[in-house]
Amino acid sequence: MVLRKEAAIDVASDQWALRRALWVIQVAPTAGQSTLLQAEVDGSTYVLCFTSDDKARAAIAAFSVEGAWSAQVPERRGFDLVAAVCQVGAAGVMVDLDPATRRCAWSRRLTALA
């Protein structure tokens, strides 16, 4: 999936802790494996995150993602999210992507440019 970068803003916080819980979409491409659903913007990939389970489930349905489920990243566990972003090779997170408009509430690069 390739998305255009539109109306994304950076969050002005350098804390690793989340201020509220987020949900990610996990996908099992093959039995025994799972990864996080990502979107590509300007040559970089971003892990899709949502501010509610309902929004994550709506994205799963809208994108028709087979073998996907939502998983909560609890408040104050931001380091776990950053570690997961790095493990899948993504540059950052994109929050509340609207499947219809392909716009998100905000995005944040979490990894350094090499």
C-alpha cells in the first residue's frame, strides 16, 4: 500500500511513554509469524496505529486485510512500540489513518535517518 503524505503533523513530545493507549494491526502472513501493518509514505514505511480498537478494526475491514487483528499498546509502554517499529524496519508511526481519504491524524518518525 502506498499513501501520499497529506496533513500529517509531528507531535512535539520526546517522551518514550505514551500518553494514552494505542492499537496496532498485527498480520499473520504465514502460520506462526506475525508482523505489523504498515503504510509507505515518500519512500519510508510507517506502522499504522489507532486511538481506539474500533478504528483499528474499521481499517482492517476497509483494507480487507486477511489474517489481521488489533492489539493494544498500553499507556506508558511507548518503548515497546518504538522497539516494534524498529524490528519491522519502519521509520515511525502513523496514527488514525482514514482508509477513505488516506489521511492520518498525525505521524511521527521514530528512527534516525542513516
